[in-house]
Amino acid sequence: MPRHALVLPLLLLMIPATAQAQSGREAWRTDVPCASARRLVPEGTEAGEPAAFSPCPTRACVDLPGGGRVCTCGGTEGPDSLRIEQPGHPVREWGAETDGLAAASGWEAVVAPIGEGGEPVVVIAQRTAISNGLGVNYWQLWPAEPGGAGAPPFVEVQEYDFRGSWVQPRAGGACRLFATRWMGGSEPGRGPGLYLQGRWMAWSGGELRADPARPAVERRYLSSFERERFAGVTGAPFAWFRGPAARRTTLPRDPAFDGGEN
């Protein structure tokens, strides 16, 4: 039998295997919005205790499943603050100097099944600033864990959006936070540029941490990206990373923002 008659079938068998391996390595591109995540948005502000008796004369609150609530506290002096009020636990409150925190539009609470056993976790997302130029929204995400003192550990995110920041595999499984940030960099033959980096964060040890099972990814900010961004693509920011323009990060690694080596 001619040698080429054996080689061709072997090549045909290798093609699906190679495609399957490539698909497995980049399964992150097919993530979808977290189906069971709930967004809790305050509808407005309400009167609190008089300023003479409390540093919280105005507040905006959302009720939590199972009782309790999360509130912003806007005083006449001093920083605004966040408060977690849950039955059977002392009030947890910490200062948070943010952009429009006391207004209903400046924050939200999210209930997402990101716990290590799939249990729901309440996360407070609060906007801290909006930049000129690109109009980047800066956010901090705090787990609303009851008890404890002072501020819980938080994650800083740029370009946060409920519809595209909480994702899960298309086939099902744990939900994760897809956290993004802008950074400068340079590539051989292309020169300096602006990039949006993304990482998946999972719930571990009572806080959100970079998921070692997922890579850190990036996309260079070119005209095509600019058009997508200002067109308001549904499901962003993660939707910006589904196409071939996104890739595993090639810029200097930052351990605090590194999603792993995979």
C-alpha cells in the first residue's frame, strides 16, 4: 500500500482532535451571563434619622433575600458609608468616599451563586468615579458578609456592568466575576497602545480571588473596539472578549490581576 494512503487518514483523524483541544483551551470565549444572578437596585433615597442623632440623615437601601438589607449612608459632613444590616448580626459599617454614593444610581447589590458550594453570596457594587475622555466607570465590589468590623476586602473593577461582569460556562457551572481594567502596554511592530485586561474571579476563603483555572486575557483598544464600546454591545464587558481580537495576556504579569497560567 502506498505510504500516502496511510498518512491521509491519520491527518483526517488529527484535525477533529486538534480542534477539540483548541476549543477546550479557549472555552472561556463561550461564557454566558450568569443565569441565576439577581440585581438589586435601590429605587431612591429616603429620610434617615435626624443629623443631630445620626451621621446618616439620608440613605438608600435594598432588601436582601432572607431578611436584612444593605444601605448607603449620606451624612451632611464626613465621608459616605455602606451599612450591612442583617438579623442576628451587629450592623457592619465602613466609610466609602465615592461618586454619588448616596444617590440610587451610584451602587447596586448583586446576589450571585458564587459560593464554594454554589450558595448565593451578596456583593455590593459601588461606583467610585467616572473619567473624562474615554468615560471609564470605576467600581469597587464588596462582599456583604454579616458581622465583622470595618470594611471587608474589595475588588477594583473598571467597565463593570451587571449584564457582562457576572458570567458562567455555557454548559453550566459556577458563576464568576469577570473583572476588567485598562492599562498601557507595547508590542513589537505595533508600538505603544491601550489595552483592556480581564480576569475571572471566584469566591474563595470569604473573598473574591483570581481564579487559577482561567487565564488573564486582553484586547488592544483599536478603532473596531472603540466602535463596539460606544455602540453599547449587549453583554459587555465580557462580550468584547469573545472574538479573535482578544487573547491571553502578553503584557507584564501582575500577580494581583493574574487569572492563572492556563
